[in-house]
Amino acid sequence: MPHRTQDHAPAGDDPPIAYPPRPLREYALLADGQRGALVGSRGEMAWMCAPRWDADAVLSTLIGGSGVYAVTPVERSVWGGFYEEATLIWRSRWVTDDGGVVECREALAFPGDPHRAVVLRRVLARDVPARLTVLLEPSAGFGAHPLTELHRDERGVWTGRTGDLRLRWSGGARAHPAGARDQRLLLDLTVSPGRPHDLVLELSDRPLPGGPPPAERVWRATESAWRHAVPDLENTIAPRDARHSYAVLRGLTSARGGMVAATTTSLPERAEEGRDYDYRYAWIRDQCYAGQGIAAAGPHPLLDDAVRFITARLHEDGPALAPAYTADGGPVPDQRQLALPGYPGGSDRVGNHIGTQFQLDALGEALLLLAAAAGHDRLDAEGWQAARIAADAIAERWHEPDTGVWELKPKPWAHSRLTCAAGLRAVARAGGPAARSAQWAALADTLVADTADRCVHPSGRWQRAPDDPRLDGALLLPAIRGAVPADDPRTVRTLRAYVAELTDDHYAYRFRHDERPLAEAEGAFLLCGFFAALAEHQQGNTVAAHRWFERNRAACGPSGLYSEEYDIAQRQLRGNLPQAFVHALMVESAARLSTG
């Protein structure tokens, strides 16, 4: 299907307004735990699903839909922006031709309501009056349901509907309906220095309460909530960036504890190669990475959220634990296509085939998470029962082939089995019943011995699977987690071979796809870059560990968001945004590297 941009043509003499997709480095994230939005460099909210993470998008120009909410300077301008410290309150900032500076302070009211999104935008002129165009064109169902039932009351507050969502917009009293069927609102806004202008948009799948919320009150509540949500993390080597990554993870974590892997769907890892998926769900592995990363820094609330979510899934599903769930713990819908162009180079997939997979390593990661919580005295009786459920599931299913960490063809992946061994050793050491601990340690020994018999390369390093002698970045992690000792020759040889064969100038790759140069087959995998930092740190190679950390923490755009992959030639982000597990490993690396 050919790609196109979405033109918005207001009625009358208003010129068309185009908001084509931008490079991913130009987007910032707003999130409240229940949903997220991406804001581009022209002030356009190009992506937002409501009322929940996995709902259909109401703003979707990012992938070729027709929903957008934009606040854009009229004057020619240069864009910048920044997050207020330890929050997801973003300030879009433009310097205009007339020498003025105009900002749009924006956030989702935090913490979020499961049924009602509140989008806050405050426009400020710094030096001279600023003129901006405000375009509100929500369209639920990925653009299938434009704005209807549009009405402005005597206070200048607009109401309407888009699909099943009710809308209320305050601050746009002077806006006028535009478009062939009045499906959008257009406002010519002039803001003077010292006189900020507030815009408050509400979207809800239930009747809206009373009148519109006072903007100042919601701003203060949001600022206060963020102050209490993000710890200072001064015990890390990069406190400011660690706080930012923690804020991102908190923004991606729902009231029920589930943390989505990313805000978006179908953003391509490689243009036109079909590697674009829907990540708006809570992967067990990713949530465990996040919990362990936070635990390395301290017993902070996101650790408890991860334990709560994983414990509930283990109690409900036991050995049938799915690789991923919706953020509230439901099943992930199957994959389907939309009739949209997609992000350039990508597609328009929603849903995910993940529900048909078995991922053994998720059980091991669950044990590692629960053991980390126990180390901070944060594991209750239900948590210990969840550990027993996970350990029993490993005993029952470890002989089965699984799709592994990279979700590939089922086979006995070495990483999956070694991760389970690491998890079993961790809970055995964490203070469980003596008899159980002995059983878990013995099963861990069995898993390591079996894997060693089948997955040690002739060179003495670990290999991916019995029939796959290649290296893999995931094979660094089991030793970091304690499956085998740091000084085990297989650990040392795996790290040395990996650095020699699968890295380039401290950028890391998962595995070799074919004979192409690494950077032509896929982008540098930031998760693996942080694995390398932790592995070198474990070996006592402090300088190397810090070089790995600094290279990979810099692989982001102005908003400090990480995607899954990084194109080292073009210095561009690739894949869905933001990728939670990269932020999680950034926090863990910042914490662990502070110890030596």
C-alpha cells in the first residue's frame, strides 16, 4: 500500500495543515499509566490510544490515520524541548523568526483515570506575543470515527463524540468548526508574555463528570504526583538520566501493575522488512527486567508493581503462563491489519500472535524478580507461593522447545534454560523453605549440566541452541544473573567472543542474521549494549563497562527516549517507542556500575 501524509483542510480560506510522520527522535512521550501520547516537533500529538493502552487510537497520524491534536507556531521557527525534572511533563519550545520564544507545556493528568484521559496544554510566550494554530481533530478507531455531535456551550466549552468516546475541550472558546463535515476544530491563538493560555481536553468512555476541571488545579495535582512517584536515584552513576528512565517506566505502568512494552504499534525496526509489531501489551519478561532493574537501585514502588502483576499472572495461569498480557492482565488479542499506510517503512498491525507462544525464560525471569523483591523484604506469602508455582512450572516444562527471548522458531534455546537456572538459584538463596531451596538448587544444576552437554561451542563458549552454534547477546545475561559463576570459563569466553564478533564501536547486536555486515541486517540493539556493560562490570573491567554504558545511554533523541534499535549510520531510532526494557536496563546499569 503506498504511503501518504494526512492533509487537514479547514473550511473557508484556511490553508491546509499537514502533519506527516517525523523521525522518531523528534517525538516526546506523555503518559499517565493508563495510556500514552507522542508529541512531535511541530506540536502535533500524533499518537494516542484511549481509554487504555491497547484500545483503538483516537490520534493516529503517526501511522497514517486522521486523528491529530496540534499546537503549532504560525511563524517560521526552530524546535526544541525538554522534560521537567523527573516527570513526563514536556515543554515543546520554539524560537521564532521575530526573535520570540514560545513554549507549550504539556502532560497527561497524572496519575491517570482508567476511563478518562485529561490532556493538559499550556501555551506560554516568553518575550513577544506569539501566534499559534491549534487544530483538534480526534478520530477514534484509528481514524474511522471522526468528531460528531459538536456543540459549544455558553461558557465556550466544546463537547462532542468520537466513536464510543465522549469529548470535552475547554480553552478553545474562539475555535470554529472546520472541514467538509465540521469534523475538526481550528483556533487561531495569540498569547502575550506573562499571560499563559490553558487548553484542557478530556476523552472518556463514560459520562463526563460535572464541568471541566480547573486547569491550575489539575496541573498542581500532576506536578505533586510526579514529585512523589520518582525517587532521586542519587545512588546511581547517572542520577538525572536514571530518574528520567524511571519516570518513563512509571508512565508505562498501569494502576493494576502491568507495564506495557511500548506506547506504539507497527513502527519498523527495518524499513519494509516486516519486522514491525504491536508492543502495547505487558510482556512478562520485560516487566521482570524492569522490576530487577529498579531493585538494583532500591526498593522503589515500581518493584512492588512488577511483583504484584507477575504474582497475579502466575497464580491465575501457573505453567500456562502467557508471554504477554494486556496491561490489566487480560489476553492479548490476535494480530490484524488496519486499512492504513502505516509509519513509512512499517505497517499497520494491531494485536499480536504472542498468545500462541511458550517462552520458558519468562518463568526464570519471574523467579529472578521475586528473589530481588525478597532481597528487599518486599515478598509476601502470595509472592512466595508464586515462586513455587514458577519453579514447579520450570520442572514440568523445561524439556519443551520454546520460542526464546527473540520469539523465534521453537527449540531448546540455551538462554531460556540458563535463565531458569539463574532464577532457581536466586530464589533458593533468597530464604525460602530449606527443602524447597535444595530442590530448586538441584534443578538449577540439572538445567546447567544439560545445557552444557548440548550448547557449548567447540571454542568453549555458550552457543544459541544444540543445532545453532552462533553467538547471541542474550547469552551474556545468565551469568550476570548467577546461572554460572562470573569466572566460569564459559562465561569469560562468551563475553570475549561476543565483543569480538557481534559489536562495533561499543554498539551491540543480538546475533548474526546472515553474511551482511551487522549494521545492514538490523540496528544496534540497545538492550544488548547494556548487557555488555553489566557483563564487563561483573568481570571487573570498570573502564570497559563505563564505555558500554555511556555509548548506549546516549543512543536517544532530545526527549531521552530509547527505542529497541539504533541505526548507527543515520543515528536514528528504530522500532516502537519508547522501549521499556531499554529504559529498565539503563536504570540497572546506572545502579550496578556505581558499586565499583
